[in-house]
Amino acid sequence: MEAVNSMNGTIWVFAAILISLVLVQSFLFLRLALNFNKKNNLVNAVEMKSAAQTGAIAAIGPSISSIVIALSLIAMVGSATTFMRCGVIGAPGWELFMANIAAQTAGVEFGSAEFTPAIFTFCIFCMVFGSAPYFINTMVMLKPLDNMVEKAKEKKSKVSFMPYLSSSAMFGLLGYSICDYFKSAASICAIVASGLAYVLFDKFAQKTGKPIVGSFSLAVGMIAGMIVGQIITMM
């Protein structure tokens, strides 16, 4: 950790600059979306408020799991690097995975005497480089896919696969990512508990007749899954 502590102050400068750019970008996107909605009247003020509340509440569950993993990442690469990477990508599990690969490739372990500033820099480079395909894919594929969707809307008389493309891609991605979680009893119990908690809380929310209560369903499901999984692991 000596190399991490010695470089932490310098990295904080770059982290602050990068996160500032992200905040500015978020503000510009929000302003663009609000202006577009004002011009085209797609949703009213009540629907916008409901969507904002639902999104904020639904983010509680995933945020808790990210925070838990981020704490492990802080112990390995320091607070500045964790803030810089997770503040932009938002995937501490991926960052932890890339940092481990980089250290193993260099033949050292985190916290050892061999973990020098040069090795730490190499780990940061691998964490950044590992995210490059996502940005490249977005720049290359986003516009062609958008054009394909627009053409599918124009040809109403013909059957198009485009409406099913996004759903099938999401199912494939999520299905592949959770395959490994079915190898242990704790993970299976966590999945079952999470699903049951989501269904039960969603039914409770429907009985209350308050949409904002239903927004907590995802958060409740994820928290229940994490608690049950941890209990089974400890047993």
C-alpha cells in the first residue's frame, strides 16, 4: 500500500478533473432532454416527476452492492483511483477484476513490497484500457442501430426483428453474467429470496395504490438477496 499511498494525492487531481467533466456532461444531457421534451411535449410534469422518483429509488439496491465491492477496491488501489474509475464507469466489480489481472500479469500481489508505483500505474492503465471497447462500440454501433430502428418504424407492413433485438441482447447479457452464480447454494438461495421478496413487495405496493411504494421493489429484492446469501455463506 506504500505505492498507493504515495500516488494517491496526485491521482486525486486527475480524479477531480475527470468527475467534473462527467458532471458537466450529465448536466448537458439533462438540459438537452428537457428542451427536447418541452419542444415535443412527450411527457408531462407529473410523469417526469414519477420517472425521476422511480429511477432514484430503483438505484438504491444496485448502489449498495457497488459500494460493498468499492470498499474492497479502495483497499487495493486507494480512494482516488476508486473514485475516478467507479465515478465514470460505475462497475467496481469489473475494475477489481481488471486490477487483479494486471497485478497477476506483473507477477506481484497488492500490498507486497514488490508492488511499486510503476506496477500501480500499470494496473491503472489496464483498468482504463479495459473500458475502451465499451466506448469504441458505442461510437461505432450507436448511430447505425438508431438508423435501423427508424427504418423499422417506417416499414410498418413488414415484420422487423429490431423491436426484439434490444430485449434479446439484454437477456443474453444478463443470462451469461449470472451463469456462474448458480454454482453455489448461497447464490441460488440469494436469487430465490431476491425474486420472492420482489414479487411480495410488488403485490404489497399494488394494494397500497401508491406508485412510489412500488419503486422500492427492486431495492428490497436486492437487499433481501444479499442478506440471505450472506446468512447461507456464514452457515
